[in-house]
Amino acid sequence: MRQTLISLFALFLAMLTLMLGSGHLGTFMSLRLKVAATPDWLIGVVMAGFYAGLVAGAWICPRILQRVGHIRAFAVFGAANTAIVLLQGIFLTAWVWLPARVLTGLCMMGMYMVVESWLNERAPRELRGRVFSVYMIVSYMGTSLGQFLLNLAPIADPRHFFIIGVLFALCLLPVSLTRAMHPAPMEPVHFNWSRLYKTAPVGIVGVLVAGFMNGSFYALGPVYARNIGLDVSQIAIFMAVTVLGGLLSQYPVGMVSDRFDRRTVLAVLTILSSTMSVALLSVSAATPLLLYATAFVFGGLLFTSYPVSVAHTHDHFDATQVVTVSAALIVIYGLGAATGPLGASVLIYLLGPQGLFVFIGAVGLLFGFAVWLRRGAEEVPVEQQEPFVAVVSTSPVINALDPRADEEQVTTLEEPAPEK
């Protein structure tokens, strides 16, 4: 395992650098728009563009990789990403930043795919579960640590654009200098959406709801923190501890979901996350330690609903379909994350800053009670549930490392397996 991780060090370093820049960029953009007196609802619309770009990239990027190869594609996506960030420093307007945010999401999807293709190619089958876990930790840690880069300069200072651009440029080096063979060309993945939903409706809707809630928080959480009076360093801590709570809760929640009916676990998670949304509304900036503790618990509940929904969906499919099902779920999650901030923006327009957590709480509560009431449907006995795997919602490519997957994978989902 040690030799494998050393051989993959350059890829992990590239991913860490990429996520540092991405984590910094997302929070910085929200705050920079806020400083420019942009309405909160419009900030939500702009930030949602990133996830729209990710979804578009799931279809566009594989064709680019097939045409020009992984290294050149990574260089193109990285250069474009850097240029887009620097251009945003010149044109400080939401209507320019919205298409820029879409393009950033598309470029990020392409970069994810390249790094994850190499991981899939170079990770031995017997170690892919541990490689998968290390990759998830690197992704979460990069996003969390990226928040603290906000402290390097005032929010209105253009140096933030240079810092993010430098990080996006630096992540090119480990991949561009690798002497490893190109990964195998990517093939398009096709989904039978209606059969996916008919086979595991709770899991599919759960992934969509997780996108609503997670995307809304990432897009507008920094704005809410600013509105309640936190300064930049406190906002960085607020966002970082929320993400860290999500990372540290993955395996404890996974162990619980392996021992109990996953629909019950999912219902409890979303209802509790709704409760913590209300708790966040009741905690003020005057008690920052209590606010951080509440945010940590909130993140632990919020960011585990997606992997539990994914695990419940896989309970209804066999191992040969793990990769294609997971790829479809990432697309569904992206659609939810792209539309969630729009819904939250409407409530923010009507209710003020509190509309963000009213939206998250309402969505989680409605879904949680709906799942609780239909626990008798699509039942999978606990002993037949697949083992929980903590997952990341980066690109469909990473799913080939999923330890639930069978060694011989299929690339289409023409006929999903019947319900177990």
C-alpha cells in the first residue's frame, strides 16, 4: 500500500492543489459579490452556474479527452480555468461571472476526470478501496483548507484572483510531468433514467435532495455568515469546520447505515439536518464557538445524506452496474446542486438572509418525513445491503475505484437488475 500511495503521490498532490484553489474560489466569489453589493438572490444564481458546468462537463469532457488525450486535455482545462479566474478580476460584475462560473465548472469536471482516470489505471484492484478513501480525504481536506486562504488579503483585494490562478496553474505540473502511460480512452456512459428511478426511487430522489441542500450551502453559506456579522477569518472557520464535520462523519454514519435500514437512516439524517438548520438560525455571531460547533454537527449531517443515498441505490443493483449507476447519480446530484441555490435565492429574496437555512431545512424535512412514511416500499433486508462506501461527487470516472464494483464492469445501463 505504501509503494502504491508513493507512486500516486503526484496525482494526490495535483488534486489537493486543485481543491485548495476550488475551495478558495467558491467562498471568495460569494463574498466578493457580497462586498460589491450584489443582491443575495443573484449571488445564488451566479454560484449555481458552477454545478451547471459540472453537469455539462460530464457529457462534453469525455469527448475532448478521447480526441486530444489526457495530458493535453488537462493542460487545456487548467489553462482555461486559470484564464477564467484572472478575467473575473477584470470584469467585476455578476452577469460576467455567471457564464464564467459555468465554464469553471466544466473545466473542473475535465480536470477531475483526468486525475481520476490515472488513479483508476494505476491503483491495483486489491488496494482500490483504500486509494478511494485517500482520494476522498484529499478532496475534503483541500476544500476545507482552501477556506483559510481567504485570510491572505482583504476580500476586495485583487490578489485573491492571482492566488487562485497560481493554484490552478500549479496543479498542472504533477500531471504534465508524469511519465506514466496515458489511461485507456474513455467511453460514453448511457443511462436508462426511467428504470433507474423505478428501481430505487428513494435513492435517486435522495441524491437530488442532497444536491439541493449541499449546493445551496456551498453557494450561499459564506453570504449568510457575512450577513450575521462574521468577519473574513471567522467565515473561513465557519465554512472549514462544516466541511470537516462532513469528512469526519462519513465512516460513523456509514457503520450505522450498514446495521439499520438505510431509508430510516436517510430519513433521520435529513430531519436532523433540518433541525440543525433551525439551530444555526438561532445562534448569533456573538457566540462564535457555539456557532462553529453547531456548523460542525450540521456539516456531519448534511454531507452524509449523499453517500447514504448512493449506498441505498446500490442495494438494488448488482456489482456489474456500480460504475454506471454511480455515474448517473453524480449527474443527478449536479442537477440538484445547480437548481438548489436558485430555490434558496427565491426564499432569500422573500425572507432575507435566513431564507437559505429555511430552504435547506424545509427540503430536508419534507424529504425526511416522506421517506419515513414509505419505509415499507422497495425494502432491502439489512443483511442484503451492500457495504457503505464514503464517496465524493467529483466526476463519474472515480466510480471505477468503488470497492463495491465488480472487476468486469459494463459501460451501459440498458436493463437494471430487478429489485433484490
